[in-house]
Amino acid sequence: MSDLIPIAQIVVSVILIGLILIQERGSGMGGLFGGGNDQAYQTRRGMEKTIFVLTILLVIAFAVLALLNLVL
């Protein structure tokens, strides 16, 4: 069991990195550094909402796996 936890952490982290990278934050290079966002708030719809919720769930899963790795 304890041998599978680090492997699961690696898999979750790679998927999490991919999900974070495909989230759109703005247009052009300004979006990479926090600029270029004209709207203060934008509702998420469709696939964007699904990716956002999946990202949150994977962050929680990663935190749980990290705690299990410490305990076991």
C-alpha cells in the first residue's frame, strides 16, 4: 500500500499540472503574468467549469495522498 502512494501522487500531480496549464486566464503573454484581464469576474460555463471543479478535486486528492504518505 505504501509503495503505491508515491506513484499515485506523481500521476495526480502530472494531471493537475496539465489541468492548470489549459485553464485560460487571459489573452496573449499578458495573461501569463497576471495582466490582460479586463473583466473583474467571469462565470465559468461548460468545459471550463468542469476543468475548474476537477482541478479542485485533484488538489484535495493530492493533499490527502501527501498526508497518507506522511502517516504511513
